[in-house]
Amino acid sequence: MIVELMVPEAYQETGTLPVYQAVEADFTKTVNPEWFNGTGAKDGADAMDIRYKDDKDVLYADNARLSLSPEALFYNEYADDAYTEAASGVIVQILWMRKWENHRGEFTLEKTELSGITLADAKAQAEKMMEKLGIACNQYICDEALDMSLERIQTMGAIWEKAIADGKLLVDDDYQPYDYSAIPASEEGYYLHYSPLGIGSLKPDDYSDIGQAKVIATDCGSEIVYTPETLITPDAAIEKLTKEMGRSIFGRNEEIKSIQQAALTYEAVRAENKADGMVFVPTWMILYQDASADSCYALINAVDGTLIDATFR
């Protein structure tokens, strides 16, 4: 029995979804470091091109760091060359508290205007950057926005520090509590979460990184390859899950205690003709509990019914 069924509006209207071509991106070749920070290189131009295999690190004069690989990038700001977190890094860190125990759902969008920036401006900046990076063709949707006012920063910071004091977050022995009241108003801003093809809005919080990371990091959905006449039903996907568990060495002795959710989303898979690279296919994500009441998942290709991935694999 399906407790919750999550599908896009397009599926509700047509009963199917298109298959998209995936186009590979390489951030080490396409990214201009000045898009993120204009302070220039630290300790000379050589610092702008430090490579480890295919990766590239960009070190800025103000101690910020941009880490690039062909499939992903990370930008972080630091207070000094010892990698002490700057205020912006601290704010990013405490964002975890929006999903912390007893606080899930507590923090929601309240203000569309902060000191120096509006929600509309923040989205415009984010979407302009995605265009520069060449990934806007992924049809990104902003599925989460959160205003990080000084008040909210201090509230989340207090929860973070309490989690450390209670021994629920491990830190170094010399850790010192951060003074969140010292963060200036210029650091107010918006946390924005974008998902390609609406994937994030369909996937529950505990599994929101599955598929998204692969889609955002490695591929760029572009042209529609084809649209199947129909997709397999969620009941058929669950039946396929049960069969695949019985065939798997690791799943043979498992038992499905209850089905919690079936969400129709997208996953990147190898095209039928390998020369065509990767495609994004409609995929049933089945969330279930096993006999031990542990939360598990399985990804079933909604076009041909094959098992893409699962907890027991």
C-alpha cells in the first residue's frame, strides 16, 4: 500500500514524462574565477592553477578558495590563511540546523526583503550564475528559499552550539563557541536550493541528495530524446522492487515492512546506445521500511522497469 504518491503536474496531465539528453560539462575549463571573487590570486598567478589530477584550486587574495573539478565546484570564504571560517562560512554551516532533530520544518521563508538584498535579487543572481556555468538548460526550479536575517542566524547558531554542548555534534577539543551577535547586517542573505527538472521538489528531505548531486554535478539536461507513450505504474515499480530484492545477494533475506512513498523523479542512466552517452529518464523512487524498521530506498526506471539503484545493492 502506498502511503504517499508524489508526481509532477505534467505526469498528472499526460501520464508520461520525456526522456532528456545529458550533455557533459567541465567546470575546470568553463569557469572564470573572477565570477566568484575579484580580489585576484593569492601569492602570485601560480596560485590560480593548482591541480590534482583533473581538479583545480583557486586561492584568492582575501583567503577565499574555489575548488573545481570537471563535474562540481565549491566556493568557500575564510577569515585567514589558516582556514578559519569567515562569517559567510559560519552561516552556511549552521543551515544544517533547519533539518536538525526537533527543528525540521521550523524555519520557513518569512521575509522577501533583507538589508541590502531582496529574494527576487537573490534568485536573479543565482540564475545568472547558472547561465554562466552553462547548466541553466537543466530547467532548474528553486524548490527551497530561506531568509537568513541576523535574528535567524543567531537562532540557528544557538541551536548549533547547543548540539555541540550536548555532545551531538563532534568538534575539535580547542573549539570555541562562535559569537553570532558579531555578524554584521551585510551578511544577511538568502539560502536558495535549486533542483534540475523539478527533482528536489519530489524527493523527501532524507533522500534529497540522491540523483540531484549526479544531475547537478555531472550533466546538463538539454533536448528531449523522446517521450514514452506510457510509464510503468507505481504498483508495478513496487512489484519490481520485491523481485529484485529476492534476486540480490544482499536483499535476499530482506523484507519490506511498509511502503512509505513513491515519487516520480529523474535519474541519469546510460543511453540504450552507449555512443549516445547519458540520458535522464523518469524514475520511480520507492521509500520503504525493512523488517528492522530502517528507512530504505529503491530507484526503478519508469520507462523499462529496470532497477537503477537501491539500498540493498
